[in-house]
Amino acid sequence: MKKLMLGNEAVARGLYEAGCRIASAYPGTPSTEITETLAKYDEVYAEWAPNEKVAMEVALGASIAGARSFCAMKHVGLNVAADPLYTAGYTGVTGGMVVAVADDPGMHSSQNEQDSRHHAIASKVLMVEPSDSAECKEFAIKAYELSEKFDCPVILRLSTRVSHSQSAVELCDRVEKDLIPYEKNIDKYVMMPAKAIKRHPIVEDKLKAAAEFAESSELNRVEMGDTKIGVITAGICYEYAKQALGDKASFLKLGMINPMPTKLIRDFAAKCDKVYVIEELDGIIESHCRNIGVDVVGKELFGYIGEISQTIVSEKILGTKPEFDTFAENVPVRPPVMCAGCPHRGLFYCLKKLGVTVSGDIGCYTLGATAPLNAMDSTICMGASISALHGFNKALGEKAEKNSVAVIGDSTFMHSGMTSLVNVAYNATNSTVIILDNSITGMTGHQQNPTTGKNLKGDPAAAVNLVDLCHAIGIKSVRVVDPYHMAETEAVIKEELAKDEPSVIISRRPCALLKYVKHNPPLKVDSSKCVGCKQCLKIGCPAISMHDGKSVIDHTQCVGCGICTEMCKLGAIVK
Amino acid sequence: METKSIMIVGVGGQGSLLASRLIGNVLLQQGFDVKVSEVHGMSQRGGSVVTYVKYGDKVYSPVVEKGEADIIISFETLEAARYVPYLKKGGHIVLSTQQIDPMPVINGAATYPENIVEKLKAMGIDVIAVDALKIAEECGNAKASNVVLMGVVSTKMPFDEACWNKAVEECVPAKFLDLNKKAFAMGRQA
């Protein structure tokens, strides 16, 4: 049976068919749907871990126990999980271990545009890269075979367009893999210096063997057409190049990214007049070609930034330009915004009003940095809000402490904010940390986390009590506010900023998009009372706009949260 | 057959993912090679969102580039103007007359262009403009405006009504099936 599947769903299907038993992941666009899909297969145990490092260690532990295991993350998540990955390269595996990593060229939903292929090379593990959903399934299955054949974790590299494009996939039955009986093996799995030093030569040997395998593996494919143009490519770029060039070029499509073949590339290049390397982000394939003495054209033509496309390939190689008409007037941009009824809005309005420095973090609430709120000063990576605020306050002293906060979501706090809060308590700054507890992992599309009381399958689970946790860390002053009540929220922030001790404010209100959240009827503007003062526009609600000098509420968006009624001193916003 | 391209554009949260699933389902029933490309994550929070659907004998790139779209389906009027450069010469636009002010317009930093439909038509484009929101509300739920618009689109594509109905049944949760069937039928008549 053929089915249209997202690349991510197809990866999950491949893992399932290959007999994967244990999966652990932290959500991250564009990787999230892999684990969500896996959770629907009863034969696979799947969980949301608090962060990617935990997920990878769970997968490695399951592999040591003899099970085929899996973990998934977005590109920046691999930085968090890099520590276990680099040593898992040394220990190798017992049951096959696959690590899916989804890069985000073009930064559709990310804070940087890093190329995870560097990690595969640096950690000395194998990496394969599919181009469409059918290959996502096929390569996931192949990755397990390679993992067990070469005694090594295998990274399945994805990118936004592969993960989030649907194409046809042939479904097959699951092949159960028995657990490989557990045997204690100190030399292989206890990575203390005397043991690890003996593992390193083994790692180098298996990379050599894998490179030899890459010369003839069906993961790498030659498609000969016109030999005036030769293209070496991988992943989504293969699709762009095929559409743009078709029979006008010959292709070497690399499915195996680490290690790459040598002879195969040299032989292919020798048959073509001019060879282009088409790859997004960094010049990994290009550098390899140059290292083995193959002259190619790559980054000087395609650059390092953003996504490539069929148009770019046509323009750069064939010199053709697309024809199109443009709308004659300026079309205003439509940036993402906090949703109508978003509980973060009231809090950020308070922060803007107070004029405090805001150390931000990763999540929907990063949108607090956008107009008209503009209430954020920095955003770096998961968990950095609290540690960066501590450093900021250490550098600038008491004046900064009284006028700065960190904002971090519930899921991000569990991911890596907790350790930063330990640092605030232990090394003593009078920092004020606001945990935006919307009872879900929001930006990635509503995943459960250790504070929500539910697991990945939606079953009841232990819930971290944030108030107790903060107390246990050593924060004495912990307050809970409802951000729909802005006056009270503002008063509490002021009180906590004034204190000569570290404090935590938990701004608690479930995400307005959660299915169980009951909405109030939409509010209306009494146009006889509205004077068009635009006060209500200051909160940046997408449901409120001005038409003919009066404010208007879009009934299809408004969920009746009521924070705009606190803005209107004339009582013009009514039920 | 040469690859055909459809773009579905709108504002994050308007239901473009369901719309693309419906079309994808219909095209797969016809035996085409199909690719549907979506964007998840931050832009879904009220930003400008775009979904690509491509079909033919063999589809490679899942994305639609400028000058490639045979049909642009727009859930919001301004978004049709934004993506018009993606339309192929002689292509069609099916749009909902719903207008949602983007934040720069709300803030007063920009203005929402007037008479977009007329201006698109003046460019020589075949534009079908429908008040899908009003029709959806008549069906009982504003959220079904995406399916209303798909009903309109179905009249512009050479596939049987039965295929579309089958797609609606397979893509929509049982709870909302009656509503969406009605919305689709009303869209076809609009």
C-alpha cells in the first residue's frame, strides 16, 4: 500500500518496520513528528525526554541492553547531545542505534543555521541522508543495518524540506528484532582513559571499513545523463538539481555522508567536463572532493546561506531566469505573532511597561521581542535566559539586578533552565526569573513535558511541582501569578525586583490553543465609547485593529481573554 | 505529464495543512506522483504560511518557485498579493475575501492595500474571489472556511466530485465530518 507521508512520518515508519524498541527525544522543529508518529506504534516504547542529552543517553543505554534504539532532535539539539554522541562513537553499540537530526537551512524555526554534518565527522560516527519520504523510510532501516555492521551509532540527517514534505511511501510489515543478550563488557563500555585509548584505534579502523563500504553501497547512486555537467549532491539538493537540470547533467547522489567514498567520486568526476557540488549550508562534500584531488565548483557559486532551490540551480548553472509579475504596491510583511489569547502577552506588556532588561529564551514567548512589545534584550539558546541574566547581573551589579528579569517557558526550564537556576542560587545574584508556565511545549505544536502530568502517549505521569523544585534549589521567594490579570502581575514583578534575594515568578495560564482550554465569547468594541486612542493596540493582539478611526475586534480570532479591557480606560471593550 | 504546481497560502492557524492533505489525497487517488511541502513551527503563529502541492509523472523538488504555480489558493486577500510572483503566466487564483490585518498594519507602520482583487484582475489574472468565511459560518463553523475554499478549487480541477468526497472522508476527523462535507458542497456551489 502506498501512502503520502511526511519525511518525518516515513522515518518513524522505517524505524518501526526495522524493529525499533526504544525511542527517546526532545521536540524540536523540524524533527518533532518522528517521535509523535513512533508513539502511535504499540510495539515501540517512545518518550519525551527533558532534553536531547538525556534522550541520546537513553537510546545508548537501550542499545547496550541489546535493543534497536532511537533518539531524535533538531540541529541545535545535537549540540546538547554532543557529549554522549562523541563517546558513543568510541563505545559503539550492541543493538543498532539511530540518531535523527533535522537541520533547518533558511531558519524557518531556529536560532541558527548550523550544519550537523560537522558533528558526524567530528564524532566519528556514520551519517546517511535521504532525499524524500520513500528514502526516509528506506534509510532508517538501512541505518540500523549499518549501525550493527560497523558497531557505531548512525545519524540520519534530515532537513526542513525533507522532514516536512509529503511523498509516497510503500508500507511493509514490521520485522521483530530479538534483544541481543546483554553481556557485561568493561573494555567496550567503560570509557575511562585506559579503556578509551584502546577504543580509538578501533574507531579509526571502522571508519576505514565504512569508507570502503561507501564505494559500492547502494546508498550512493550514479545517474548518467549529459556529461558536460556533472553534479555531486545529497539530500533535498538532489531534488532541486534534478528538477532544474534533468537529462542535461549527470548525477552522483550521495546517501552516505560520513564517511564519503573516494574512488566513486573520482571516477564520476573523470567522466564529466565540469563538476558542481550542490549542497546547502557548509561545503562538506566540496571539501572532501578537494581533499581527494577532485576539482569542483561549489560554494563560490552557491554560497553558505539559506536554502537552495531549483531556481537557484538553473540560474547559477544554466543562466536562466524565472518569469513572473509582481503586485505593484507594497505588500506589508506578516511576521508571526503571539496568538489572540496568548497568556504570554499580558506578562510581556507588564515587562515593557516596567522597562526592564529581559533575558529571553527559546519558545513561542521569543515573540515578545517583536513589535509592538519589543520586550526582550537577548535570546541565545535553550536555557540561556537564566544563566545569561546571572552573568549580566554579576557584571553590572545591584542596579541591574533591580531592573532585569529572565523569561523561560516550562518546557525550556525543564530542558536546561534548572541547572542555570541552581547557579543563581548557589553563586548568589539577586536575579528575578519568570517561568512562563503555559502547561505545554508550545512552539513545536503541543508536546507534553515533565511539568504537565502526562507522558508522550497522553497517559498520566509524575508532574514536577515547579514551586517545590525552585524551593529545593534554594530560591526562597517563589510567587505564582495569572498573566491574564495584568495589574496584579505587574505588582508582583515590582515586588520581586525590589527584593535583596533571588526570586522566581511563575506566570501560569495554559496555552490558549490547548483543546481543553475553554474560551470566552469574543469581545466587542462599543463604538459609541471608543475614541480611537489606540491604547488597546499596545498589547499587540492580532484580533484588534483600527478601522475608520475606531478599534475593531475580529470575532474569528478573539477568545475573550479580556486583557484588552484592562487597557481601555473608557470601558469601550465589552462582552 | 509535465509537473503541475499548486500553492496554498494564508495566515498561520487558518487550516492550510488540512487543505493540502485533501488535495494530496485526491491526486494520489488519480495515480500521480505527488509531493506536498509544509512549513511547521514559528510561522504557524499568525505569520504568513505557504504550502506547496506538486503532481505529475515524477516530481522532484517539493517546493514551488516564482513563476511556477498553476493555481494559487489564498485563504486571505493580502496573501494572494504577496505570493502573486509565484503564479505562472496564465495561472489561476482562488481566494477568500477574508482580510486579516498583519501586525505592521495594526501598529500603523503599514497600510493594507485596497481593492486587491480588482488589481489582481487588472494584471490579467483569472481570479475567483469567494467569501469563504461567511459561507463557513452559515455551515456552522468559521474554521471550515478552508474546506469551503477547497470546494471552490475542486471546480477548477478535472477530478470527479466522488474523489473529493472520499478525500474529505479520509482526511477529516469523524466528529467534524458532517460540517466539512456541507462546507465542501457549499464551496462547490459558490
